[in-house]
Amino acid sequence: MCILRNKEKLSMLSPDLIQRRPYSTLLVVFACWKLILGLIAFTTPSPAYDTSTSLLLLQSNHDNASTFGVRFLKTICGSLTRWDAIFFAKIAEPGRGYWNEQEWAFGWGYTRVIAATRRVLCSFLPLDQLAHPYPEIISAVLLSNACHIASVFVLYKLAFLFSKSPQRAHVLAWVTSVLHILSPAGLFLSAPYSESLFSLLSFTGAYLYALSMKAVGSQQHMRGNSLTLCSAIVFAAASTVRSNGLLNGILFLFDFVPALLSFDLVRVVVLGVGGVLVGAGVALPQYIAWGEYCISTPPLRPWCTKLVPSIYTYVQDVYWNVGLFRYWTLSNLPLFVLAAPTLLILFASGNWVLRQSKRNTDIVFRLAISQLILAGMAIFSYHVQVITRLSSGSAVWYWWVAVKFIGEGDTMMRSSRSTEYRTLGWILRWMVMYGLIQGVLFAAFLPPA
């Protein structure tokens, strides 16, 4: 991390080494950071603020597995199972699914992936010897960490496409990926939470769409259309994991209108199908819930009779009090202050990209639009503190910090003012310090979540 403190120290890591071994060097940084966070989770005292995890794991106290390795594993699982993770672990248990209506606020796609991961792991590991929900927690933790490192690698490829300077592309992409490792989401990217999987799917979908744009621009229409559909499928999967994955549909919208105006029917159909697929990722869990709650004898649940019967919207409204301006209370002011650094970075990076881009055909321009919308939604509708972990799935701000920090070699994207470097230094310090402090709070089951 010391190599990221200023531009001069970047030379401590050879650009040639980065170019030759980008993934192995990223893996080393990843392992070191995860080790630090893991030690924090393991050594933080048992929680006193909330006993939900203890109650969840109480059913496992009578199993016969008592070796040191198993006890260590259980301690880590207990430290990482906080807030939403409790619901994810329970929902993923075999034969359980979504028992209660309020549980439908938690990503359907993510719980299905946890369940699938558990089945795969149990085929060659004796996880079934542990009582529930330990197999689900272990599967989710392994899944989160695997998805995090995979998303780091994909972001490296995506940021490489962002670059306008071949001379700096490898270093710029590498620094961008390191920033994702040090994301302020911290332990949320290691715990049974959906952020890691969502980041991987979002970055992969964006990378495939960037390749499709490049192919179409080179008149390779069949390849471009195929990549567009592949991107849509990945984005659809992301939408089943988190509903804000629907914002990825903006990429398709930017191309759909010009294709429609130019009467490019093939491209219109491909983009239209792609957009529908992205939306289907959100609609599929709603349809499943509708079949469970709304095709039955009266009385039906209130949301069943809505024009658009969405259990997710209803649950967020009734059970979690999510809605326009609902979080704007004096008691929540500290949470807005906590989220302020993340929001400022999201808005600053998004606005910078919009000002610098000469045309809206750039992939980074479109991703900046979705990032700005997400930040705006966090301020006006969400529980605002969640933006700190939701931002982990936005590629633009990582790239912006990297560009501003090391420059990209052309006048449009060079940053040389000392005051700006000092600001960037504070951003890096904030990311690291927030990740460490948040790790203690998370493991101790202390707010904010």
C-alpha cells in the first residue's frame, strides 16, 4: 500500500513487473489485505450490541465437531455473520427458501448461488457434518472472497479498455484494481453479503459490453451482437442479486435510440432483447413471489393487487421503511455524515467523466451516468450508509482516483496540482482507515451496517 501514497513512490513497483505479472501482484495485495481484515474479525471481542448471530448459531452448539480447526472456522463464521448475512444464510438452507414475506428484500439470485455453492462444496468437503447454518455461511464466505478476487481481475481488464494512453494502461488498470481491493466496503466483501458477486457480474457485463461496442465500431456486427447478448445475460444475473443492477440497462439505452433512428433493425432487436433480459433479472424473483402469495384463496397480500405487483417494493416500504425522503431525519444525520466521503467521490468522479468525455459513446461515460443515479438514489431514498458498500460495484470512481493519482499521459486527463494530490492522499488514507475501523465495528456487530 505504501506504493500508492504518492506518484513518485509508484516507481517502487516496476511497470514492467505489472505488465508481466498483473494478476500475481494483485493477488499478493489481495491476500495481504484479506489477512489483515481476517485478523480483525477473529480478534474482535464477541458482540454485545446484538445477539442475533448467537441465536442463529445456537442450534449448532450440540454437534460433535470440536477440533481446533472447526472451532477456528466457527469463530470466523460467527464474526462475519452480521445483519443481512443472517437472512442470507438462513434462506440458503436446503428446503427452506423464503419463509417470511420480509425476507424477499434479500437478493433471490444471491441466495440461490449460495445454495448452489454449498451443494458443490459438500460433494468433496464434509460440510454436512456441521449443523445449519454453518455450511451455508462457509459457502457464502468462500463465494464472497472468490468473487472479490475475480472482480479485481475483471476490473483490471475493464480499466485497461478505459485508458486512452497505451503507455500507462497497465499501471492505470493495476492501480484501479488495487483500489477495488481496498474498497471501503471492507469486510462486506468477505462476509456472506452480495456485494462481491454483484461487483463481479457488473464488471464482467460492462467488460463484455465494452468489447461489443468495439466490435460494432469495427464493423464486426455478428461478434458485436453476440457480445451484447452475453453482456445482457450477465447483467440479468446481476439484477437478481441486487435490484440496482437494473441501472446497467442504461448501457443498452444509449445504443438503442441511435439504432432505432438509423433503422438498424438487427441492432434494435439485439439491444431490445438485451434490455428486456436486464429487466427480467429484477422481474423473475417478483414473479416467483407472485406465484407463491397471489395465486391463492383470499385474502391476498396488499401488493398483489397493485398495477405492478412487486413484493420487493412492498417489503422495502413496509418492513424496512425505504422511500423518498424517509431517511431524512435528525437522528440519521450522523449516517449522512458517514456516507458523505463516498458520495462526494461518486459525484466528483461521475461529473468529471461527463465533463471530460467528448461523446456519450464511451463506455465510461455511460457507467458514470449509472453511478450518479445510484448516488442520488442513496441520498434521497436508501438507508444512506449502505452506499459505502454499494459503491464497490461501480468501476468509474476507482478508475477516476487512479487517473487523478498517476495521470494518463495526455493533457485532458493529467492531474498535477499539489492540492489535488493532497486530496487524493486523503482519499487513500480514508479508504484504508475506514476499511480497518469498519472491520472492527462489523465484527463487533456495532452500527452502522
